[in-house]
Amino acid sequence: RPHSSHSPCAMPKGAAPQSWDVCIVGGGIAGCIVARDVASTGLRCVVLERDASIGGVWQNNDYAALRLHGLAAPYRAWSLAPPWQRGDRSEDNLYRPTRGEILDYVERLVDHEEIDVKTSCEYVEHAELGGGSSEMEESRRYTVTFQSMSTGESQTIRSRVIVFATGVVSTLGGQAYLPIDVAQITNGAKVLHSSQMASIDEHTLDEVENIYVVGSSKASIDLLSYFVQKNEHLVVKTKWIH
């Protein structure tokens, strides 16, 4: 059989609802880990992702030197070790993978013959099936309705189990926080959250007179490390406020 189907959600009009053992709502790393572990047991599963690509917060956030916040040892599927873990070496457990490494691992997770990935699909609702006369209705417990982000059309599938893995981006905890009121900045200075650093090119950093990195979290330390590796000139004009 071919490896995972990975395509925008689409079903022929009038077609009977497709069926899976497990439906996973959310194609971030948590959803993809569940999908891989489920598929490794021989069960068919489908991943519904609202965005055009899987990866969740790692796909949507980017800044220089972005890495995993904590240790990578538990950040993995039981059934597939990530490339950065090579055996029982203790240094691998302490390693913090980069954004690119994690996105590569996410793609590896869903590369399985029992996994189908449908992107650009937004979950709408689900309902429990009542007792029916057909074998399909008796063996599949739920219907799941989702909407195509491109066409707006609603589609329905069937699944025995539904897993919601929508992540912190759907909560207030996923909002970027700035301890500074940007409206009060009147001298032309640019204030950015670390997750917005991808919008700044290297020439802009070279041209500014001073760079202030506010905070002592992992993101601040990663940015400072990036400046050291990228350009010694950036380090000279950077002030770390923590």
C-alpha cells in the first residue's frame, strides 16, 4: 500500500461518508504523535488540520534560533524515535531540536500507510450514531463534520474514536504577550515579540543603532545565541534586559 495520503480535504459530491478507526482533530505535533502511535497498532486514522500544512504552532511561529522550550526526551512518539535521538546517549535527551528539525519529524510521523492527512479542514461538530441496521452504523460510533477552508463546503466522515489535539494556539496561552504598550512608543523604535522575528531581515538588524532583548526566557537566550553565531557586530549593540 502507498504511504500516507496528504491532501486538502475533498470528497466527491454524493459520495458515502468515508470511515476510519480514529479521527484526530488537529495536525500539530501532538495530533501527529497520536496518529503515528495509533497507526502502529494497525488502526486506520485520519488527521484533520485547519491550516494548509501540518505542524501547528511550529508551522505558524518562526523566529531566529527558534528551538523546543524544554528537553526533547519526552517530545516524541512511542512508535517512532526522532532523528535527534540516537539510542541511549544522555546528550540526546538534553538536546533541544530546532523548528526545522521538529517540522521534519512531524512529516515523518504521518508518513505511514494507515494515516490519511486532510489539510485546510476546519472541524465543525460531531455526533454519536444511533443504533442502525447496517454493519457500518454498528461498527462506527461517530460522525464528524468539517468544512473546507477553500470552498466552504461541509463534509462528513465516520470514526470509532475522536481525538482532539487542537493545542495551546486555541487558548489565551497561545497569544503573544508584550510587557510594553506599543502605542506609547513615539521615537520610531520597532517593538516585536520573538515570534515575529521572522518578519525582520538581517539588513534591518545591521542598520539599527541598538537592540534590546527583554526577558530571561528560552526565547531570549536563543535570540542572543543566534546573534553570537550570526554576527559579532549584533552582539556589540545588543542590551539584555532581564
